[in-house]
Amino acid sequence: MVFLSRNVFAQVQRRAFSSTAANAYKVAVLGAAGGIGQPLSLLLKLNNKVTDLSLYDLRGAPGVAADVSHVPTNSTVTGYLPDNSGLEKALTGAEVILIPAGVPRKPGMTRDDLFNTNASIVRDLAKAAAEYAPKAFILVIANPVNSTVPIVAEVYKSKGVYDPKRLFGVTTLDVLRASRFISEVKGTDPNDEPVTVVGGHSGVTIVPLLSQSNHPDIEGETRDALVHRIQFGGDEVVKAKDGAGSATLSMAQAAARFANSLLSSFSGTTVTEPTFVDSPLFKDEGIEFFSSQVTLGPSGAEVIHPLGKLNEYEEKLIEAAKVDLKKNIAKGVKFVAENP
Ligand code: NAD
Ligand code: LMR
């Protein structure tokens, strides 16, 4: 008789759920019981490429898992807490790991104000991921993304497992907002309004390239107001929630969309969308990470596209973005150097 270890058995089982082994993935959500984590877990449960959904949180994850597991799709859902090697079990065998773990903003705060709390949360989760799932694709949601992505990179480098193609800062919410807000200005369907958003994920580092959208004609005060709304869309939600956190539902949709793009790309669908990655675009200026259009594929970030043609207004936005980005990235790198 052949005995399979628990992990091997789970892998065989989940592959069996899918018609093709290439379309069956274990996806882990770290921070799964939070405002983003819960709806994100639900959306991932509805994704038929996810056959094993692994939910980890300091508290509440088994309850979320039990609840989501009743949604009638053929995937297994397991909730883990820190006890009984929960994090190790949640991560082992994971192909994709999403990290929404961390505190959200309150009115009056910047994303950078979250650094002191979230830097160590992300560092510690990255250490565990580097140990238990070193080949997994990491999708960082926790803010400040401009700093938490470099933190993961530094941890992975220190463990000798860094593959820049496998690390992504999720900036999809900026892209969704840009489509939605431009559709409100023009009275169109947001699904027909692709907008490339580049740079980073906070305030002036968020740069929508309206000249490359369907509406390069948007000019003057309308353009300024639209760009400002895209850059500071997060603040709208923080203010409206009035102390109860930041965007969770729209963010869950954004993260589920990016995860689906990545999973689809593994089986040959070409998907190109903006994401914050280890990028050659401004390395010569000391900016190691930048968001631009990235073609996804089985090895992750396969092609990092240049920004394309910009107008003078956008050139200025990029210059302003680079100033903040450089500081945000350096802060993350320094944090890991000083607090390994
Ligand atoms: P939340 O407080 O509702 O949920 C966070 C969850 O993380 C909680 O359940 C908490 O228990 C868990 N957690 C904390 N430390 C943990 C650890 N060490 N291990 C596992 N779980 C841990 O917050 P939220 O609204 O879900 O937001 C989460 C993060 O996402 C925030 O930092 C927020 O700023 C960020 N965010 C990013 C974007 C983006 O576009 N990238 C958008 C919205 C929010
Ligand atoms: C967002 O863009 O909604 C998130 O980054 C959360 C925030 O703090 O605004």
C-alpha cells in the first residue's frame, strides 16, 4: 500500500478537482479575516482556477473558511490560526500568496503613517513565505505598498530565494478607479475605458496616463480634477468610512481580478496590466520598483513595458512621483537592513 503525506495527498486531491492539472492552484490569503480578506476569499472561492483556498489570520480565519466553504464550487477551503504551525500549513504548497494583512488608515493619516505597524507584519509573513513557499507568486496588498513590496524583496534576498518576476504590488484598485471615474466624466461604460496607471500606490505616486486613454482630449480643470480624484480616491473612502477603515470591497474585487489575471496567464492567456514590480525603467535613477504595464505569464512578470509616449503634463506627474517613490522604497529597504 502507498501512503501519501498529508500535503502530497492534498495536492493530488486538488488537481483531481480540475479538468487540467495546469488549471488547479493553491492560493493563500494572509489576513483573510479582515475587511479585504473576507470578500477576497469569497471572490477567490468563485474562481474555478483556485482549487485549494488557504485562509490565514491571527484570528477568525477558521470561521471565514467554514462560511466560504459552503459556496458551491469544487474547491477546498481551510482556515488557519498561528497555533499548530498554522502559517506553515497555510503556505506549504501555495502557488499564489495574497497579503492583505495589516492595519488600514483612519481619516487624516497617509499610507506612510501605516509603515511602523505594517512593515513588521509584512516582513514576518514574507519570512514565512520565503521558508515554506519560496517559489510562490506574492501579491502584496498591505500598505504602504511602495514600501512593503521592497520589504518582501529584501527578506527574499536575505534568504537567497528572491525572484523579481514573482513579486507584485497590487495597484489594480487605481486602475479600476481610473476606469470608473473617467466613465463618470464621459458618461460611458467603465468596461470600455482602459486607463494605464503607473508609478506607485499613494497620492502623487499614482499617475494615470490619460493621454493614452480613449480621452486624450480631457484637458484643463476637468483633467486636473480627474487626476486628483484617481490619485486620492483612497482618501474618499477613508473619509466616508469615518474611522472604520479604508477600501475593502473594491479592493477585494481589484485583488481578485489581478489574481485571476496571473492564474490565467499561467495557462497561456496573455494578460497585460499595470502592477508595481522590480523594474528596469528608472533603476539608473535609484528607483528599484515602479508600476507600469506588465505582461504576465508562467514565470510571472514576463515583460515590463516602458511608459510609452507622455505629454508634458504627465512628464511632470512622473517627476513628482519619482521623488516620493524613491523615499518610500528606500524606507522599506532600510527597515529590513536594520530590523532583519
Ligand atoms: P483590516 O484591519 O480589516 O484587516 C486586516 C487583517 O489582517 C485583520 O483580520 C488582522 O487580524 C490581520 N492581521 C494583522 N496582522 C496579521 C499577521 N501578522 N498575520 C496574519 N494576519 C494579520 O484591514 P483591511 O481593510 O483588510 O486592510 C488591510 C491592508 O490593506 C491595510 O494595510 C490597507 O491599507 C491595505 N489596502 C491596500 C489597498 C491597495 O490598493 N493595495 C487597498 C485597500 C487597503
Ligand atoms: C486605497 O487606495 O483605497 C488603499 O490604498 C487604502 C487607503 O489607505 O487609501
